[in-house]
Amino acid sequence: MVLRFDDLDRARAHRQYIDSALRDLTWLGLDWDGEPVLESSRLERIEARALELLARGLAYPCVCTRGELVEISAPHGAEPRYSGRCRGRFQDLESAKSETGRSAALRFGVEGGAVEFVDENFGPQSIDVAATVGDFPIRRRDGAPAYQLAVVVDDDLDGVTEVVRGRDLLESTARQILLQRALGLSKPTTFHVPLICDPSGKRLAKRDQARSLEELRKAGARPERIVGFIAELTGQLDASEAGRKEMTSEELRARFDPKKVGTEDIIASASSLLEDNPP
Ligand SMILES: [Zn+2]
């Protein structure tokens, strides 16, 4: 179990958030192997991989601004498809800059055809990256590595063999496989899990005022109550345990059965966590 902080978004990744995440995880009774890893400590190695793809002709400079990308993309879908406007346009990063006066991002050039893989929870997948998102960024215009590249380089360096994450990243897996193949990196298995949504069907996220663990802790919630809530939401309780509210992390870890999680999003309201201990 590797604890890694994807702290490349420097504006948001302050030390205080890392400390508070460490505090929350420890309070819940979770632990991990070795020291936590900061993705920002790998910047040079991730950058080297981006430049390797550029040198091999598998990636190219793109000077499109965010506004231009929206304009030239089809208006439907959450993630617009890149038109390939800058493909073959520039010799290298320097000429992109001198010809346009803009700093360039790097895009990975996607060849057509479906990427096939088997997700351990969602089953066989066939995703045509060229037809859905097209050539995708591996380095942003401000020089920061893009998520898709950073995560495959990190997983390889950390020796990750199994990735468990939200189903909103299922489509990303195909892009990551293309990068793993191009760079000769290890390919972990994936197990995508459903999202936890509020009663209106929206994914629970901090920006939507979902309660943070810190708030729950300060309001008097017990860690065993939160772990018990997770056990219930993810289908881990037997029929004979109906009404059971508390469980330790240790017990849940020992009996957790991933097959019981299912693929349907889970509707939850965190307000019940405080019922027994009103603030
Ligand atoms: Zn472009």
C-alpha cells in the first residue's frame, strides 16, 4: 500500500492539506507501507519521459489556448476531442515558441484503433482514444506534467501492481495504457469502483460542501462509525448485521470483499454519521 500525494497542482497542494490528510487517515485507523511519496519529487523523471516521447516523434508541441480548444472542439461530451490542429506544425518546442510567441504544451499523438483491457470490476473494455479525446496532453503549457503521464511514471517507479480508483477514471485507463506501451512501463491491473453520490445523484466532493473528515471529527463523530458507514455503503454487512453501525478499520480490512461493492453508484447522506453524537 503506497501513499502518494499527487501534489503537482502547486496552487492547491499546500503542506497543510497533506498534513490534514495524514491526520484523517491515521484517525480512521488506516496505515501504509514506507514513507508517503510526493509526486512533486519526481518532476525531473516525469519531464524526461515527456521529452523522450517528443524526441521519438510520439508527441508534439501544441500552442492552443484553453479558449481555442473549446472553440474547435465538438460541444458535446464532458471531455472534448482535440482536432489535431498542431500535429506536424512545429519542429520542436523552441520553434513553436519563436513562431507563435506562446509556450507550448506537449500532446501524445494517438493512432486509431480501440484499446482493449479488462477491468477487475467493470469487466472487458474497448476504448477508442483517437475517436473520443484524440491526441491528449502529457505536459501543460506552464510546464507541469499532465496527470496521465505523471501517474504512469509514478506507478512504475512505485512498483504499483493494482490500482483501485473511482469509475470516473475508467476512460483514462486507455490513455495510460498507450503511454505505458510507448514508454515500456509496467501496467498495473485496475479495479474501478462506483462513486458515492449525494441524494440528488451528484458525486460527493468537498467543493459541494460535503462534510470533510475533519469536520466530522470535530463535531464528535467516532472513526468506528465512519468505517461502519463505509462497510454498509459498500455492501460488506451480512443480513444478520442489519443495523450494525460501528466497525474498526482492522475488522473491515480483514473481511472486505471487493466483489460485494458492485458497479452501481452509491447514494449516501453523511448527515446520519452525526445522529448518535450531535455536535
Ligand atoms: Zn494545438
